[in-house]
Amino acid sequence: MKKLLITFIGSGYILSAHTLWIDGLFQVHEGHMHQQNLQEKKSVLKHGDISDVLCMKHQAIRVIRYNNASNAKCDALYIKRKPAYYTKTPYGTKKMPKSRVKMSIKSWRSIESVKRIYSKQPLQPFGKGLEIVLRNDPSKIEVGDKARLSIYYNGKPLKGATIANGHKTIGVSDDHGQVNVKIREHGLQNIKASWTTKGDGVKCDEVIHTTTLNFEVE
């Protein structure tokens, strides 16, 4: 139990450290959403930081260009950041694998993605990496309601993913990959999931998958 608790708290810290989110102009930001007006320009991810942009329309999925997302009229938009290695040392954290760093304390590979829903109907998963799927109609969700979520990894339900609503860690997905999250405020929702797997031991000790789900609550 103690080991599980430490893992849960650690995952919660990772979830609250930062987040990716998609604004009304279809741009991906890194940082806290409430700081949007302060850092809107410098928080936007550059094209070179993004590896995949997928558009779902009428349940069909296609690859699109990042700068064409505003014209695609997607029911849902899924964007993945280029994976990166990080290694913690006595002198700070370096953005490189542990095989290239002396005195490694802990190393990990970070795999991040974000999805924003625009449709009023429940949608199927994209089937790419870690993903949060909203099972109820977003247009009917009000403050105080519970969003019914399914957590998937490569299109299959995932047990044990850590879930956070904003900066508050609330629990883990069950045996069916499901979890309910209470909606606490209006506006753009920022629900996150994290799942950690073992690394190769050469470049990293572990692989940390994180993903964010954005949708509007009026």
C-alpha cells in the first residue's frame, strides 16, 4: 500500500507540473490555462515541437497539417508532441538520455499529447498512445455533473492511469479503463491522465505518458 501511495503522489506531481491545451485558434499551448493572457504568445508550441496532428470528422481519422487545423472543421483534434528524454542530475535536469549524462539520478522519456473535442456527440478513440475519451454528450454537461471518461492506450482500455482535473489528482482508471470526473467550473476543461511504464535502462529508467482532454462547458 505504501508503495502504491508513493507512486500515486508522484504521478499527481507530474500531472500538475504543466499541461498542454488547445486554444480557440487551434494552437497548442504549454502552461497553466489561467495564465493565458500573460503568456499567450510564448507558451505556443512551435511546429518543430509537434510530431502528429490528427483530425476526426464523422468518425473518420486523417492526418492534417498543424497550420491547417482551423480550416479542417474537425469533430475532435488530436496533437502529439515530439517525445523527449530528460535526466535528473545533482546539477539540474538535462534534456537528454541518461546514456549521455554523468551522475544520473533519474531519467525518463516524456510522451505527451492533447485532444480537444468540438462535436456534440460521443466519439470513438483515435487509437494513438494514451488517450482520454468522453463517453457522454459534452453539450449536455453542466457544472456539477460528472464527465464519464474512458482511458485508452493504443485503442484499448487502460487500467491504473492516474487522473487529474486541472491541478487536482482525483484517482485512477478502473479495470475497464473508466473513471468519472466532477465538472467544477464553466469554460474550457483540462482533464489529464498519466501512465508510467518501464524504460530500456540505457536511455531512460521509465517512460511517462501524459495526455490532456479539452472540451467546453457552458
